Amino acid sequence: MELKHDLKLAVVIDADNVPHKNVKGMMEEIAKFGIPTFKRIYGDWTKPNLAGWKVVLLENAITPIQQYSYTTGKNSSDSAMIIDAMDILYAGKVDGFCIVSSDSDFTRLAIRLRESGMKVFGFGEQKTPNPFIVACDKFVYLEILNDPTLSDSDDSSLSNKTVAVKKTSLRKVDTKTISMISSTINDLADEDGWAFLGDVGNLLSKKKTDFDARNYGFEKLTPLIKSLTRYFEIDERVTERAAIKHVFVRTKKR
């Protein structure tokens, strides 16, 4: 997905629908998309279940917005988030929004922001309903941002040695995924069937907003494609600058 790295972003977080343990990885991911100029989180901070957020908010300079629950079973934080997001939109100080929630209630907000020319990045857990996922320009699952195979206590033991860690995959590469990759390559291929892998990745993200090699246990798209040698060919072409290689891919003839 082609992005400007100087995008000014508003980050709005639904504290009731995302775990605080994912925030560090999430903020690092957001930095790839742009600069978070607004960072706000919404919830009823009188509730004990939100106590774990305190240290996280201080470490990441996120502003908590208090929103009392007026009635049992209703999430008033959703309305507060939506109102603030629209105020920020009309102020004209940002280029995009990061909506952090696993709640489908923000589907219409994402659509409305995109209609106004905003880039919309969604962040949520695997349980996030599909309507909200497809309403965003890009959707990232929180589970892939923090590797559960490493704990904080492991950091010191890793400082002087390299350890190979198998990434946790959220999905298997099924025939539907392979077919989508193949059709995308064909959409971009030259006369010999080769397509630049960077363009393939961008188009895949447009076709399926939650497409990410990390969902399948790979850090990048290249190793994902290399794991599928039965279906695809890889050609790494050396440029004039020997340290840089351009990766091309094509579908194998069956």
C-alpha cells in the first residue's frame, strides 16, 4: 500500500474493545503510516477493568477521555469517539485516522471519513466484524503486532545472542489466498508474466484491506511467496546499486 510517511494522523482508541498489552506494537505500526498528532482513548475510567491502561497511556502520551456509562449494557464511549473524530475532521488538521477497536459500530464512521478524503487505518482483534475491516483503507490485526512467543523477561537473555523465533500465524495460506495472489500478479504482469512484487503487495492491500504477510507467519511478502514455490516463481534482479535487489514474481504455468 503506497503511503506518505508524513501523514498527520488522529488516533482514536476504544478502551473497552482492545487490550492495553497491544498498544506499544500498535504505536510502532502507526509510525509506519505517519505522525500521530492526536492520540485519544475513550472509556469509563472509574471502572476497575481499565486500570491496566494507566502506565501504557503515560508511556505513549495518549490522552484519556472520560465517558461515563449512562445506562447498563450501552457503550457511550462509541458516541464520544465518533463526535470527536468528526470535530477533528472538520478542523482540517489531519490527513487520516487510526480507529482502534474491534467493534463494528465504527463502520459508518470509517466510511464517512474516507468519503471526506481521509486515509483510514483500522486496528482490532481477529474478532472484528468484516464490515468494519473492509470499510478501512488498511486493517491490521493487533495479534500480529506483539509476538506472544517472547515475554518481557526474555529481553536480557536475547541481548547477546540471536534466537530464531517462529512467528505465530493467524491464518493458513489456503487456495483462496493463492488464487488472489495469482490473479493480482496477472493483473500487473508484463508480456513474460513477471510483476514487480512491491506493486503486487500494494494491489493486494487494495483488494483485501486486512491482507498482511504477518497474518500467515511471515514478516514480509517475499518469504511468503518463496514458501509457495509450487505456484510462483521469484526473480531477484540486481540493480545498478548492488546492495539493492528488485524482486519480481510470476505464476507458474501448470
